[in-house]
Amino acid sequence: MTKRRVVITGLGAVTPLGLDVETTWDALLAGTSGAGPITHFDTTDFATKFACELKGFDAEKYFEKTEVRKLDPYSHYMLAAADEAMRDCGLDRERIDLDRFGCIFGTGIGGILELELTAKVLEERGPRRISPFFITKMITNSSAGYAAIRYGLRGTSFATVSACASASHAAGMALRAIQYGDADFMLTGGSEAAVTRVGIGAFCANRALSARNDDPKTASRPFDRDRDGFVMGEGGAALVLEEYEHARKRGATIYAELVGFGSTDDAFHITAPKDDGGGLQRAVRAALADAKLPLDAVDYVNAHGTSTPLNDKIETQAMKAVFGDHARRFVVNSTKSMVGHMLGGAGAIELAVCALTLHRGQVHPTINLQNPDPDCDLDYVAGAARDLHARVAISNSLGFGGHNTCVVVARLDG
């Protein structure tokens, strides 16, 4: 069976750097940090008091008031990003077969705020006061279900949950749906809204977060010797995938071609990556094999790059193990250095960044890389954005549970 070609024709984003793609992209190129003191709740008793929050997001700009209260913020963010992507792709839904248009979104946690608030209601006011919307606000497939309803998408629709690899798994499954003929169009992406008391408190408890409270904007410092943990981010990103011939015939703007996907598991530890990075190595090799590309085709790696002591060292080792001498010839960066770690939504914004990098010929910096770690010795685009005439990019994502994913995108010339 010949797999069909799949291209990216729509992008949308709501991130700590901006509530649309262009604002976010400009801020990334400028090396802007989205970190600051947490405003969503009182952090007096918390070890970490900062995060990369959305600024100025108003759900009522995207939904009717009656709808707002039916959705958790993670769905607000996902659907806001999806609205932009659906506008951007320029598809006329009146003229296409919506039975062939599906939706797959990823999230790591889903409606954690709704769970927190409902637990408090149950404790203080009893079970009869639980909202009838609680289940549909909390469950991790809500954003995909609501998107299908919102846009009339009747094709395959579901959610992927693999911690911080969730959105990348969603993109991989959406790619397969079109490649294998199950759909002609797919809406994919991911979101998270875990800057909550439980969300921040839990990651403080497992010592995953940076505690650089005196200078939040320099706290996310992937590959730096002085990194001490990740910075929580929130938001969402969406992509419209389309069968290539259809996109070409209608004259769509094509950001990039999605050409490969690989997925593995470490089978080692629920939170720690295996110290040889073997699972990620296998995911990268599988993705490039799926794309039918040689190792030396890769020009750019959007790293998982969390700013945690283990991840950055092991990811660097894995890239050197896979690519050998070629690892010295491509560039690597971490979008998380500016937007923070959007958990289950991270892979979506990072895939969108890969597409924009290929399409526009620029690569954003990894900020706060001031004291390079000797174990992290690749070109991480420290300092400032660069022009980059890249043809092939990969995006790595790793998640609790040992999940590893790699997505391959290529510039489409003609």
C-alpha cells in the first residue's frame, strides 16, 4: 500500500507569549520569556511561585457565556487554538465531506482545575451540589468531542494521553489516519491548564519544578549547567493536516509536509528517562525510517528540552548516539525555554514551531543558556534567532511512563 502524503495547512496557538500564532512566533524570535509570578492562586505556601501563564485570555471572546461554564480551561485553550487553525487553513466546510474530517487532540491531565473545584464542593457542600457538567469538563476527550461538534467533524475523533508526549502522539495518529485513507483532513493538537494549586503542588512534591523564585524569567534554562527544573506552562496549539493533492489543487498555504512518526517506550521507570536514552533513540530512528530519510537529512531538532538535569543530558546523548558526527551539523533549540512546559500540549506548539521554522527560514533561540553544561555540547541556538534554510526538522517529546515520540516534518518546495 502506498501511503498518501500529508501536509500542514492550518496553525493556531494560545501560549504564554501570545494568543495567536503570529504574536507567539514574533516573541519566540525575540527571545521573550513567558514566565512570571503565578496569579491564578495564592502561592504563599508553595516552593515554586511562578509559571508561564496565559496573559489576557478571555474565554468569553471564544464562547457564549453559557458555553464557558461547561468547559474546563484546558478545553478553552484547545478550542481557541483550533478556531485559529480552522480559519487559517481556508477550508470551506460546506464544500468538503465532513465524514472524512477527523479530530485527535492530546492532553496529559485534562480538567484538573474542575477536579480540584469539585472536590472542594463535595467536601464543603455535599454530593448534591456537584455540577452536572463535572464529568464532561474533566475528562480528557472533552476538547476533541467539543471540537467535532463545533466544526461538524464526523471522521475519527478521540484523545491521546501519554503525559508530555500526548500531543505528539495525537499528531502521529492524525498523520496515520490520512496516510492510510481513513480521512482526508485532520484537526490535531494539544493543550494543558495545570497551573493550579494541585498541579503546581504536585510537581513541587516530586521536585520537578525550578525554584528560581527570585528571577522567574531565567528559570527555564535548557542545557545550561545551572538548570534546576522545568517551568510549568499552559495553553494550546492546533494544526490542520490535509491530504497533499487536495491541498495543492485548492492552492492552500502549505507550511510543511508531515513525513514520519516514531513512538517507543523505555519500559524502565515511571518518571525517569533511561540513562542511555535508548527509547528516544529508537523513536527517532523509527520516525526517519517511516519518512524514508537518511540521518544526515535532518537540519533542525526541536528538543524536548525541559530544563531538568536528567532530560537535557540524556536527550543530548541520544541525539549524538543516533546521528554521530552529523549531530555537530544541525541546530537544536528548546521552545520550552520561553513558553515553559505545556505538558500534554507541548508537542503541539513544538510541531507548529517546526513547521514555521521550515516555512519562514528562521529558528528561534534557546534563551537563558548562559553557562553551557559540558555534557550538553551541541548547537542550541544560544543568544539570538538565526536565519536557517532547513529542509527537514524533527520534534522530540518524552513523557512520564517512559513514552518517547518523534515527528518528522519537511519543507515542501513546489
